[in-house]
Amino acid sequence: MLSGETIRKLRENMKLHLSSSGGVTLIENIFIDQYMPKANGEFVKLYLYLLRCADTERELTLSSIADVFDHTEKDVKRALAYWEKLKLLKLQYDSKGTLSDIHFLNGFDPAGDDEASSVQHNESKGKNTLTRDRKKQLKEQQQIKQLIFVAEQYYSRPLTSAEQSDLLYFYDTLHFSEDLIEYLIEYCVSKGNTGTHYMEKVAQEWYNQGISTVAQAKKTTNLYNKNYFAIFHALGIKNRNPVPLEIEYMDRWLNQYGFSIEIIKEACARTIRQIHEPKFEYIDSILERWQKAGVKGLSDLKTLDLEHSERKNRTVSYTQKTITSNRFNNFPQREYNWTQLEQQLLNAQSRKEG
């Protein structure tokens, strides 16, 4: 039988927000050109399905979406998180932490996240305005030839046409200098991630921050590295650099969740106390819960801990009350003097023998 809480969750519908409507489902070219080829096929299908449902009155829940694709709700959440990370979706949660609204970004919803919209707009504008003639003209320049050569040395292989287009985009649209582009390549290689999307993301972040020199970029990346190793120190991890998956987690905590290093270190300390190992998935579950609860600083954690302690005490008190009032304990409890009983037994045995 389903619990009342489970039934309530199944009945809670999410709302999809889309600015366009009509008898067709519109898909922007940027999605097909840049995002679809790199995404998991199941993620693409879910995105298209949400787009189709956006201008209908169809009831939608995590459970109903999972049923359509024969997935689990966890699979659906993973796909939604993927598109949110790429800033194509914006997920909103109610006060209980339940997913309530999904906004399409990247031109689908002009009223959406301004920062996300501007990032996607810059990417779209930059790559799509480079004509074939312009690309050919740029590739004939000596500095571009040198950049391609340097990148191939880092990659230990020839660049693909898409990777070459990225370099042209950084140079011609973002107006990065050759030195800055070379440092960008060096930085991404040092992180063990040379994927085009990761490099585009880093470049776009630098552009949005107004970074135009190698010195400025190094200052930013050193700050991130400082935070990485502060987290590692809190977990007792020494003598190695973070791997890409760990960096992804830490970037999420610092950037997506927006937590200070003090909050993250507190989550690390609680993880070690609880499970005695530096498990990033466990830390992420703690921070995700705090983020949904609206935690901003250590003082918020004290309030949250106090509320949890009060709930726990109420539960313990209720349990003890239930135990002491059960039928067995309703009988008067006898107390025995075992020394006296032993003496009575010996006296009775003496009378019998006499």
C-alpha cells in the first residue's frame, strides 16, 4: 500500500514554461548543432519530450515521465540535471524541496535566467557568425597557424574541425590573445579535460568575468585550485591532484550551489564523522539538501541542526512513552530480596530434613 506521503508526491504536478506555442514543436538550431551530438541519447529524448509537453495541458510528474520512457525517477532527475548544468533548463523547487517548475532557457524563455541566456547567446552568436570565408581567412594568419600547432602538441594529435573552430571563436569573437588561448589549452589539459564543451565553458566564464590577460586568468584559476585543495585538506586527501569527476563535484558546490568554502568544509567534516571516508557523492547529498533548505551560512546550519535535534527528541520521547505504557508494564513490578529468599529456602530444607 502506498503511504500518504508517496500519494501526495505522485499527485504533485510540475509546470513547464515555454514562450512559444502552436501546433508544432520548435527546436533551435543551436540545440541540434552544439548540444545534441554530445548528449546521451536518452537525455535528448527526454528534452524533446518536455519541449513537446510544454504548450499542452498534459499532467506531468517525475513518475509519469519515468513511465513514458520506462526509466526510474532517478534517471529522469539525472537527465534534468544534465540540461540544467548546460543552462538549457532552469529547475525550481517548492518549499518542501519538490521539483515544481521547469523553464526552458537559451531563447525559449526570454524571461528566464539573464546570465544563462547571455552565455548561450554569446556562444550562438560567436560561432554562427563565422562564415566559411572568414574561417579560411583566419586560418591563413600566422598566429592562428601557430595556435593550431601549439594545441596539437598539447593534444598529441591533429585537431578536429570543431576544435579548430573553437580556437577561431576564442580569437575572433571573444577577442582572446594568442597567449590567453594557449594558457586556456594548457589549463584544460592540466585538468585532464580537453573536451570542446569544457573548454568553451571555461572560455565563456573568463569572457564574462572580463579576463583578457594570462595574469588575470592565472589569478582566477589559482583561486579555484586553492579552494580545491582546501576541500581536499578537509577530507584528509594529500599528495595528489583532484581528478575530473572530483573537480565537477567541487565546481558544483562552489558555483551552482554557491556555497562558501566554510560550508563545504563543514559538510566534509560531517561526512568523515558519519561514514569515515571521503565520499564525494555523500558530501554532494548533504550540500544538495542544505541548498534546498536555503542554507547560506554557518548560522543557518545551527538553526537547521536545532530543528533536527528537536524533532529527534520528540520522536525519542514518544517512543519511550509508548514503551512505558504498554500492557506488560501496566502490571505492578515486584522487587525481590534475594538474600531473604535464599534464607527461607535453607530453613525450609532444614525443617524437611529434621
